[in-house]
Amino acid sequence: MQYKPTIGLEIHVELKTKSKMFCDSPNGLGLEKEPNQNICPVCTGQPGTLPVINEEAVHMVLKTGLTLNANIPNFSKFDRKNYFYPDLPKGYQISQYDKPLALGGYLEADGDKANRIRIRRVHLEEDTGKLVHPPGADYSLVDFNRAGVPLMELVSEPDIKSGAQARQFCQELQLILRYLGVSDADMEKGQMRCEVNISLSGSKELGTKVEIKNLNSFRAVEKSIDYEIKRQAQDLDEGRKIIQETRGWDDAMGVTESQRTKEEAHDYRYFPEPDLPPLIGLDQLADQLLAEMPELPNEKRKRFAKEYSLPSADIEVLIQDKKLSDFYEEVCSEFTKTEQAAIIKKEDFKKLNKLAVNYLITEIPRIADSLQTGEYNLAEKITPENFAEFIILTYQGRISSSGAQALLAEMFKSGADPTHIIEEKDLGQVSDSDALKKIVETVIKNNAKTVDDFKKGNSNALQFLVGQVMKESKGKANPQLAQSILTKLLNQ
């Protein structure tokens, strides 16, 4: 039987504020090396302490809501969500229930309205601590560094139809959060955590909802949904009832596993947080925040296509890394400032733009990998001005392709300008006709058999001879000019 999947997401994001949600303890975003360092009486739930709202965190959630086309209400408030767990020091979590900071909205992962996923709500709460389970021990340890970190929760409508679509939604949301500067949203570090709600139905009535918790990678989001669709479909076909439960994802086995039956909302016993005032005038604040909004990924995609005439695949690589796309734009602007700009033809700028992106997305990662460089800021390795100069020298044929690779690697290591390195390392390309002719004549003299093969119609012989010219010139010969001179001399 064919079943229709109904899928919604709950996504928790740790916000990149300086301090925690309701106290002045530093917000380490889970990166502390020592447990229980960034804590205070407030975030550890000591008696007699009072919370204070982090204004920066409220602004970040409002900006996110605006980006997602959500409605920002005039009034919002915080609530107590009561449940008892070892890493929740107060025995309740300060969250939001019926009056969140943002309602409604949508996200179009690829800018296509047909692929629009609606948003139900975006609200703000505090994160819990973290349990540590030592191997082989019969006890658990509690680290409260994460307790009280500002946590934004986004709940989607059940519009998602597949694991691939869920993955695309999460990736685009992560990109937006990074462009806004509200979170690094690194899933491996726990800064972005996804939960899936999924049910299957064979008729108009929705099926029983199953939750998959604590998915820490986009791959896990996609694979767990695909597995759960197959599992539930098989159970329904074989007459087994789907129960409402929480399941976990075993990445090694590629399966979901039952953890516990799912709590209902009334089990949490929400009620208004008595120690915090309500938030009023948020709609007016949202109007002010609109002026601070940066350019977002979809806007940048459209602009890059128009301004730089790049293929969509190249644009997507640049968009995924904001620092890389910013660097690329600085390089392109440098093309118009260089000494060569006065002699560069208008149609050549399009080719320069493409050449620049080719080296950025292929050669730079290769060089960084060969040098075993971990995370790096490209602008600290090579200035946009020097990279633009490198692209122009390469485009003008003043350096060979192999020489360009060596030059770029040296620029990455030393930070020096390309002209200086070319002179120091003697990397310049030989484009002088007379000098090349002498090299070609030597190659023809030393490869009589190959020359004879060429004259008998073997076209591969020409490429071999060009290779010999490159070898004789130590890779510095202009290959196009070398082939032209070879062809002319061989046909005499």
C-alpha cells in the first residue's frame, strides 16, 4: 500500500551571545575545555536567585523571525516548563509556550515557491546542562557549562515530504543563521540540534506521530527519515500498530531505536514565568531591526548570477562560505583597481571572474590540504589584491598552469605578492618567440622518430613533442605558442 509521509522538524539553535540567557555567565557555546567553569548561582538554579532577560538573544530571535517572513507580535512572554531531569538544575526550564517571539512564516531553501516549507513558530528558551557518562562507570557526571545558554527553537509545519527535503531545509536554515551572525550552528558541536516528527497515513487521517531526537548531522536527518518511512510502512503492511514514542538514531547501524513513550504537552505543566516581565512593543522593535539585516543567501545568489555571470554550481560553493564569497567579491573589485585594468577589455572581466572562482574552489582547498592546514582565514593567507594580481598574471599567460599552481602555493605559505615570488623563484612563462624557437629546434633534433611519426599522420606525436618542449623549458614555455612554432617548423 502507498503511504503519505507527514514530516515536521523541531530545531534547537544555541545563540552566539556574549552571556547566557538569564545571567551574566559567559556563553561558551559548548566549547569549554573544563566542565562547570562558566556557571553562576542563577544558571545552576540556586535558591533566592532571579533571572534577567538577555536583550541580545531576543534581538537575534526577532531577526531570525523576520528573515523567515514570520509575524512579530506586539506582546510575548516567558513560561515555566516543568520536568525533572539531572541536567536541569532548577527542575524547570524557562521557555515560551503560547506567546512566542515569532509566529508563522516560511523558508524556501532553493528560492522556489514550490519547495516552500511553512514555519509554525520560533521561540526562545534556556538550554539544559549536559550529562557525561564515563565508560564502564555505573554513574553519570553533570556539566552545567551549557545550562542557561540562549536556545532558539524553530518548529516547522508538517510540510516536508522526504529525508532529502528535510536535509535541504536544515542546510538552508544553518546558512541563514550564519549570515545573520546569530549562531555558528555547527551540528557536530551541538550548536544546532534537530528532531523529526514523522507519521505515515494511507487515508485522509494522519497517522500516529513518532519523534526522532538528537540528530547531530544533516546526513542523520535524511537517513533517519528515510529509514523511519520504510519501518512504519512495513509495520502497517504487516498489521502492527504504530505507537507514539521517541526514537533515537543509531548511525552505525543505520536504524532508529525506541527510547521512551512520548510526553504530551500537559505533562510539562506550563505556566507564566513569575520572575520575568512580559515583552511589549516587539513589532516596533522589529521595524528597527529590519535596518540592521544583512544580505541573505538567496539575495546573494541572485546578485552573483547577475553581477558575475557565474554558473549556479560555482555560486552555490561560494554562498556556502560567507567569508569565501566576501573574499571573492573583494578580488573582483580589485580587477578594476589594478594597473592592468586600463588595458583589460570589458569582455575579459567576465573571464577573470570565472578564472578567480575556479582557483578559489579547486586550487586553494587542494593547497591547504597538501600543507595539512586546518581551519584558516584565506584573507590572512593571501590578500584580495595579491590574489587578483595572480589571476591577471595567469590570464595574460605570463605564467604557465603548472607555474601558477606553484606560485599560488607559495603565496598561501608566505603571503608575499605574486610578482615578487615569480622573480625570486624564476616562475615566469617563456613567451618570447625567438627563445622558444631555439628550444623547439632542439626538441625536433633530439626526437627524430617522433617527428617522422608526425609527418606520417600520427596526431599524438605533436602532443608528445609539446610535452618535450615543456620539459626542456622546465615547464615555463607558453604551450600554445610552443605548439604553434612546432607545427610551423614541422610542416616546412
